[in-house]
Amino acid sequence: MKKFTCAADIGPWREAVKEALDIKANRFAYTELGRNRTLLMIFFNSSLRTRLSTQKAAMNLGMNVMVLDVNQGAWKLETERGVLMDGDKAEHLLEAIPVMGSYCDLIGVRSFAGLTDKKADYEERVIEQFIRHSGRPVFSMEAATRHPLQSFADLITIEEYKTKERPKVVMTWAPHPKALPQAVPNSFAEWMNMTDYEFVITHPHGYELDPTFTGRAVIEYDQRKALEGADFVYAKNWSAYADPNYGKVLSTDRSWTVDAEKMGLTDNAFFMHCLPVRRNMIVTDDVIESERSIVIPEAANREISAQTVIKRLLESL
């Protein structure tokens, strides 16, 4: 594996999950693989789980780790070509990227959607420049349109907790006060579509995702109907995708909040969320604190998904 930005890069999903669970059972079996190798983690946006889990995963593999917070510990970077650099951005990404590549063996990049230019966001201009110009294997720690390390961890978690071969997995939109990218729901849909699970997406009208990602999923606008018989409920907010409302908040309808009454419609489903979560907007306290909430094991599996990916990238060197 030379890069990791989407579901297709992981290959057969059952093999990837098996490898991940083997790693989880013995996290230090491959410490020699990363000896004298360096991971550079580059953050254009804030992070908690991604930063900690990915750094821990690399350390489990014996790697050295460098972390660069672009907006706090470096020159401000220009990302577009053809720009007259007479403002506050002192360095261009096209010079910075090969310099960064010269100091490391692998690069992880986190860069969110701007939510103002759909074309730029969906072309993934930042991470694609790292892939083209760094000379190093690159993996996504969340990009404009996908969050594959999160979705891989979600898949691992579902495989661990499922009680039937083909569970019903429902991803439901939930309200949020701010405009959020489509990266997590896009990515979750992409990974669920690799499986043979029954997969349903429910959201208000106007929140349709890019059909490239929703694929074979059943789209249901009635949240209560969608939740009936669910084995897993994955709650997530996202802003509008379709023009002319791209990146906008169209609704903060609290009737879409996941509460105990909604969970009662399911088949005693497990509750999932990528975190951080706005309590009593996305989900009520009693649901996220219930015995059927698996948000903490899900977050813990971020270390495992990252370690599996980094291991495969190291093996390609």
C-alpha cells in the first residue's frame, strides 16, 4: 500500500479487519518494522483522537514521530498556484512539501473542507499535493471529503460487536449549531458499502450526500422508519452538499436528536459516533451514557486502524 485516502486503498475488507484484530491482540509484534523510521504528522486543523491514536500507533511500531501544527508552529502556507504572495502567507506548499518529505519516511495529513468552494474541496487539493510532491507514502488523517481512519475503526468496532452476520446499520443525520463537512458521513457510507450489511441513511430533505459515496444505501427521509430494527445507529451531522446550499446549515431541527425513545425503535441497537459530540444536540445524555453506547471502544479502535494502515505503508517501503 503506497497511500491511504479511501476505502479502496485498504483492499479486501475482511482481510483488513482480521489483520487489525490480530494487531489489537498483540500491538507490539512489529516494533522492529518502524525502527529508525520517522512519521511526520501534519495538522492543518485541530485534533484529539486522530493525533493521539495515530502517534500511539506509530510508537507501537517502533517509529519516531514528528508533529507539525501548521497554523501554530510554522509559516502560514499558501496552497494555491498562481497566487501573488504579498499577504501573510510566507511559504508555498509546493516548496514546503518536498522539504517535509526529506525529513521523514511516512506523512499523515489532516486538512478539512473549507465549505466555500465545493470543487476545490472535492478535488482534495491539499492532500493530493502531498501525494504528488512529497516523495513519501501519504495517508489521510481526515481530508475534505473522507475520514478513512475513522471509518476503518468504525468497521472494526461493528465487526467486534455485531451479533448477526448481516446487521442493519443506520447512519442518521442529527442537528448541530455549526456547518460541518461531509467527510465522516461520506467515508462511513463508502466503507459500509464495501460490506454486505443492510445499510440505511436517514436525513432531512436538502441534506443528500454525493451519490458517489451513498452508493447502494437505502435513503430514508423518515428517521423513525429508518431506525426500526436497527442493530447499530451511527449519528452524525453534516452540512448541505448540493448547490446552491453547499456548506450551509439548513436545519437545526431538534426532533432529529437521537434519544432513548428513538433508540427504542431499534433492535436494542448499539449507539456510535465519531466524537467529539454535542450532547443533547446530536444525542441525549442517557443514550450516550447507556450500556449500548460504544463510542469509547470505537474511539479506542482508532489506534488499531491507524496501526494497521501504518504497518502496511511501512511494508511498502
